[in-house]
Amino acid sequence: MSSYQIETKCIQSGWHPKRGEPRVLPIYQSTTFKYDTSDQMGRLFDLEDSGYFYTRLQNPTNDAVAEKICELEGGVAAMLTSSGQAANYYAVFNICEAGDHMICSSAVYGGTFNLFSATVKKQGIECTFVDPDASAEEIAAEFRPNTKVLFAETIANPALVVLDIEKFAKVAHEHGVPLIVDNTFPTPINCRPFEWGADIVTHSTTKYMDGHAICVGGCIVDSGNFDWEKYADKYPGLTQPDPTYHGIIYTHKFGKGAYITKATAQIMRDLGSIQSPQNAFLLNVGLETLHLRVARHCENAAKVAEFLHGHDKVAWVNYAGLEDNKYHALAKKYMPGGTCGVISFGLKGGREVSVGFMDKLKLIAIVTHVADARTCVLHPASHTHRQMTDEQLEEAGVAPDLIRLSVGIENADDIIADLAQALETI
Ligand SMILES: *Cc1c(COP(=O)(O)O)cnc(C)c1O
């Protein structure tokens, strides 16, 4: 499958029916799986054989969809999770424990900021946030002997900062830690972070991958490139015996599959944030058109960004596709085919005017969502990021007047007409 182009993978990867089996990926709506002998099942519990026994650990529908996303990203192994939050948490917690330290770009999704600044902290993992535009030297200065992870978003939600993936990968690798990149916004259609040195990729599949705003979900993909054995002392969870599986050593037994096997067999076993097979089925239907939808999202967003850019009531527009954008060069390098369908902008008159304008929209709905087929808006300072102080908002690149506009796949003229009539009223 890996030799096919990405469009073909969207359709064909993951599910490979044999003679007489369903052509379309079925929903394995079963918590459990049958065996003939007690010994057969015992071997599964010892990780001596691979096979299904309980859906909290693995389910064929979920595995087929994870395999598709894995092939889209060009990784070696992947797993689905119940949400993007769970994906980011597991991706970090799989290699960090109490007493460890991590570094994260300050331009990240609000939920990710809370996760790393507050919740993970309560578990004894300390996170330092760095400006993604800082120099390699400045980022390097934040590393400590117990730093285990560098984390960032390819295109930050909602700040739309484009990550210099190579810069981050280089600093991470110079300090012997993996780079984890949340690739939700560009999707593998527009950017494949492994090609630029990232080691692990996460997704909120809730966004473009699902694409229809119907299922919350997440995914973790491993490139298989990080050499855990080389830094064995730092990653004992992967390189030392696991007493909960009779002392197996993940790197010895599973090689390049070590990271995802541990995350599944240990973290998912114990924390249980699985994606339901029903949702995985729906996600797979979304993935089949990902390449068509992402292209249209980008095409429409480019038109909308141009319109806003030229409007005299608009104070500023942030879209990396615009030539004068701060991140245009990085976007061209890492995402030559387009960035994403999300634009942010502010109106002359500031916060109050921005909020008033949103109430006048007719086609474009105010929803706490982003990156689906329907055009929608959100005011992060009043909604997703309302728990943040003005200082934290600033650090996360979220201006108080910022309107996040997620451009859908309707006709661009209708989207622009709705924006135009709402702008008329202010
Ligand atoms: C939405 C989002 C998340 C969280 O995902 P959920 O599926 O809502 O849990 C994480 N990262 C990014 C970049 C997101 O946009």
C-alpha cells in the first residue's frame, strides 16, 4: 500500500478484505473475541501472540482505521484514541512520568495548554512553554537533564503559527528527545511532519479527518525513527522490563513498534480512552474524501482571506496563504499545496465590534468547532480560551479581538456574501 499516492491511500488503505469478506470496512461491534483453547488466549495476554481479545485493547475496525492514518503519515504504527486530548495525553504520558520535564510550544490549542500546564503537572510532569518563533539556542536553553519530550503543533490552533519543524526536530534530537507534533490542522494531505524530522504525530481526528463534525476522536502515529535504546536510561518504560507483562522489554520485543505497543498494551489497557468502533467506522468514511475536502477548504479559505484582507473594516487577517503573512515562507516550505481552511482576523474597533459582527452572520454559525464541512466562527477569548489571562492569551498568540473563521466547503461566494452583509451592519 505504501507505494500508492496519498489520494489512493485515503480510499484504499487500512481494510484489505479476503475472499468473500465485506468490501467495506465493517463495524466490529463486539467487546470480545472467541478462542478455542485457554492457552491460545493466555498467549495473547502475555503479548506472545497478536490477536484480539477485548476491544479496550484492540478492535479490528479501529486497527484498520489507525493503519490508514499511519500510511497517510508515513509512519510504522498507530493507534486511535477517544479524542485528540487523549491522543496528546497518551503520546506524552507513554514516555514521561512523575519527576520528568517536557517542553511545549506556547502556541497550542487551549485544551493542550490546560493539559500540559495544569493536569499533567498534578501528575508530577513539569512543562515549560517556549515561543515557537524563538531561536534554536533559546529553545535549547530550556532543556534539562530530565526533559523527555518536545511538543508543538504544525499549524497552531487558533494562533495559526506555522511551526519550523526542522528547527524543532534538530533541537530535540541534539538533546536526545523525540519531537511530538500535533498535525491536526494541515492533515497529512498538506504536511507530513515525519518527512521533516518529527518522531511522533498526533491528531484530533474530530477536525478535518472526520470532516463532518460527527465524532470526537484522536490518533497517535509513530515514525519508528526515534532510537529509544540509545537513550535507554531516559526511557526506562520502553527499555526496561515491564512487570505487568512478565518482564517483557518493549524495544527488544517490538522494535520499531515499541512505542505504540506500549501505549496500547499498557496505557490504553489501564486508562481506557478508546475510540468506539462505530466512531472509527464514521471516521474512515471521512478519511475517504479527506484529499478532496482539504483541497477545497484551502481553495475557499484563500478566497475568503483575500476578501477580508481587502475590506476596510477589517483591522488584520492572519492566514499563512497570504503573501504578506509572517509565516508565508514557512508555509511554502512545509505545506506547498496549502495550509488549512482556518483563518483568523480582527475588526477595526476591537473586541466588542468583533463579537457584535459574529452575531450578524446568517450562513456562518457560531459553534465550538473548527475544521469541518460547514463554515463556522468562534471568538477564542470569550469561548475556548476564556480561562486564560490576557498575558497567557498573548503568549498563545490569541489577540482579544481574534475571530477564528473555519472556512467550509460551501460555495466561496456564499461565504463571502455572508461576511460582507455582516460587515455592512457594523
Ligand atoms: C481540537 C484539537 C485538539 C483536541 O482534540 P479533541 O478531539 O477535541 O479532544 C488537540 N489539538 C488540536 C490542534 C486541536 O485542534
